[in-house]
Amino acid sequence: MALHIQALMLIQVGRLERAAWVLEASISVRDPHQLYAPVVRPLWALTFARLGQRQRGWEVLRDAFATGVPPIFFEGACYWAAWFLFEVGHAREAAVLLGFFEASAGGNGSREVNDLKDSPAKLRSALDGALGAALQEAVAVGRSWTLPDALRMLRDLA
């Protein structure tokens, strides 16, 4: 089993410190699934946010988008970045990214997110609780965005 899949399973059962270690290992070692690194870095940032290590999470997220994310992986990277933004108190920006993700992925979720066993409905539900009626407006903005728009917002925030 790929390390990033193991890490997500650890996150789901609340073993965040171990998940952070496994995610770091999945990026730094020659994991055969290392091609997922552009998607794993934002997930790793999310793990740090949930551990209360926001600054470290921002550093990881900044590195993820500074090095460039191949377009094929950008949907998955956006999804986990949106979760990170939600966790650190940027719910509106997270909703905009969710809208971009949904428009890019055709509403079905991206392969990277599906492989990592998560659902955009979970994020939408969390954002609905935080934003209420403002969620739909923010998602609509994201649906109109292009890849450069989403990258610009992420780089500006990080």
C-alpha cells in the first residue's frame, strides 16, 4: 500500500502525528507512488493544521505551490489545499477553491481525491456549517476561475 494512502487512513482514525511522519516519508523516500507528491503536500499541510502547527502547514503549502503542480494533479492539490484553508480559518477562500475543484473535476471528484478515499461532499458540508448562505456565492466564484486564478490565490495566501 502506498504511503500516502496509509497516511490518510491514519488521519481518519485520528493518528495525526503518525500521519504527518508518513506523509513526509512518502515525499522524501522513493515511494513508488511519489508521483502523487503534488497532491500529498497539501494533505501534509492539512495534517499540520489539524495538529495545531499552522505555521508549519503554511510552509508546506507554500512549498507545494512554489515548486509548481503539474496540471494533471492540480485538482487533487486544490482539494486538499481547500481543506487546509478551511482548517486555518479561511473558509471563504476554501469555498472558492472547492468551486474551482468541482468545475475542473466535472463534479465527480478527481482521481487523486478518489484514490485518497475522500469526498468533496465532506468539505462542502463543513463549509456550509461555516459559511451558510455565503457558500453558494463563493463556490460560484470558484467555478468561473481558471487555473492561473486558483494558483494566484494560493500563492498570495501562502
